[in-house]
Amino acid sequence: MKLQISRSPKVSGTVRIPGSKSHTIRALFFASLAKGISNINKPLISDDALSAVRVCRALGADIKGIDDSYKIKGFGSSPITPDDVINVGNSGTSLRFATMVAGLVQGTTILTGDDQIRKRPMGSLIEAINNLGGYAGSTRDNYCAPIIVKGVLKGGFTTLDSVTSQYLSSILITAPLLEKDTTVELTRLNEVPYVLMTTWWLDKFGIKYENHGLKTFHIKGNQSYPAFNDSIKGDFSSATFFAVLAAISGNEFTLENLDMTDPQGDKEVLSILENMGSKVSYGTDKITIKGNGLKGMEIDMNSVPDALPAMAVAACYADGETRLVNVPQARLKETDRIHVMCIELKKMGADIEELPDGLIIKNSKLTGCDVCGHHDHRIVMALAVAGLLSDGITTIDTAESMNVTFPEFKDFVHNCGGNISLIE
């Protein structure tokens, strides 16, 4: 499936941002690991979130979708041995979280996913599971899925190279249920806000743990999660595309269902765009952003790696030079997003250069053309934003990947005046 986009200089409006993918998946795993019945209201319904539902069901959670909520009867600290191989689809978060939870299973669990998932690294997490009393390995001996996990995790000490925050978050989620205390000594930690989102949930549940400056975590064992009722707030990662669209168009967007007190890291994008020149105002449960010209600057993207594709587009419209740096983990997402954004924006006329850990982008005049979405939802949506302010027609393939996190993206853009359509 392809997206076709043409220049839409008057695009603007109000968008109600769908629920956070990161919160939805965490809530599903916490509810599954709880004893009793939990309710998750207004979750994100997307391919990644539905993958997490299937994973938790395969491990023994009873999950029912009721209107715009999930009712979940958890399995506590005793997930079942899955009947079959667990397929996480394209959800890296589900793969990493489920790999640790599978360490609680008495039997053997095999986890796999699509072609992209089978290329994403798992090495340090596999080593941590083996250090903590379980067994984990990869069927191809390459530290990538398919992953084999045999229980039962006990706890203890491990070092961890958390090149992705998902490694540490997965341990933090499961470790409270282990027999012994667990200590994790970090040799590297990327994407800190996502770890703080996980600890935000742990704090809600009264879990006992110690965080020593994000260098070492000590988690008490023999704890349990209570059942809960909670609502999922809007996704700042999804909001990023409309915030950038406002910034580069000079027009105004109001983004609803966003809570600035929420721990999501990608809310930092609003401050970045504000520092570049955009006007941002904050209301109760909504944010308004108006473009006012952009100036180039150096931006440390380590905490907001998912925003790299959209910010690369913003940089094309900023005066001078913009450097997106300190985000080497962007190469380990659904695609190598640093390389992919470089080659695709270059097709459109961008003055852009790769760094080992980011991009250098100079003010550029973009022209629509055929570009590749590389089956990556954030690449597709970022290129769509670029196409809306480019001369000519932009056509993006693999557009179906938007369903991973933001199925409504095309419709929302269209409703705001964007010339955008799906073609076969």
C-alpha cells in the first residue's frame, strides 16, 4: 500500500492524539503479572498493542476487549507454558518484555517476530537472564530472535549493556516477582525517559527498589503486583508528527489528550521545537503549537530516539545547520533510521549527511518524489510530513506500517486539510 501526498500549505487544525503505545504495552504486562482483575481504559489499538495482547494471552492472561477498554485477569507470577511459538509481530517492546516474563515459566518458551524483529539485538538481555538463574539463547546463535527461554529465574546480580531502554525495563518489570533480590549494574543506558516511565509504574504499585543514579538498580524479590484500573494518556511520540508539521508550515495545531505531567520522554520534542523558534502554549489536557520559523541547532536525541525521523524533516526547514546527535540506538530500531532518513530525504533534495550517532542537515528545498517507507511506521509518517510541504507529489510505499502505532494518521492529516490519500 502507498501514500500519495501533495503540497498542502494551509494544513492546520485540532487532533485528538491516540493513547500511548509505551503506556499501553506496559499496562498490559503489569495487569498480566498482577493477581486479580485489572481494567485498562482508552488503550492504544494498533498492531504493536495488539501484539502485546496476543503475547500476554499466550502466557496465560485472560484479556477481553470491552468497548474502548481491556479487562484482564492476570496470571501473577505463574505464567503458563505457551501452546505454540509466540509471535510478537513487529513489536520490539513486546519481545523484550515477554523474554523476561518467559523466565517465570516452568517450561520452555520460544519467541519470534517478523523479519525486522528477527534482526534486532537481544544479546545483553539474554546474558542477563542467564546470569539471573534462567536460560535464554537464540536459535541461530546470533543473539536475535527466535529466542528460547527456559525458567525459572531466581534473581541475583547481573551487568547490563542497555543499548535500548527496553532491556532494563524488562528486568525491572519482572524482577520484583523473583525469589531473590536482583541487582543490575549498568554499563550503558540509552533512552532514560523510557526507564523512568517504567519506574513511574513501579512507584504506582508500591514496588520496593533502589535506583542509584541510573547506574545500579536493586529490586527486592518476593513482591507482587496488585490489580488496577487506569486510563492511558495520549502518545507524545505520535503527537511529534503534528508538532513538526505545525513548526514547518507556520500554521497552528491543537493537540488534545496530552498530559505534560506524564513521564513520556517524547514530550521533550515540544521544548526542542520551542527552542528552535516555534510558539507552544500548554493547556489542560491539550497543547497548541504554531510555527514561527525554525533556526538550526545541535540537538541531543538520546532521550527521544523515536523523534529522529520527524526531527530530520524539521531540520530541513530550519535556517542554517541542525545536528541530531548522540542517538546511535536509532540504528537498532525497526530500521537503521539514521541511514534510512538520510537516503530518503536526499532523494527529495535534502542537504543531509550521516554521522555514526546521528545526522547533519542544512536548510533544504524539498521536492516530492517516490520514496521508500522501509516498512517502518515512523519513517512513513515522517516522509508524509515532508511531502505535505514539498513541491510536487510524494509517494511513499509500505504505508500499511502506520498501523503499528498510528492507524488514524492519514485520516487525521486529511481532516486537517492535508492532500493525502492511500493508493494500492
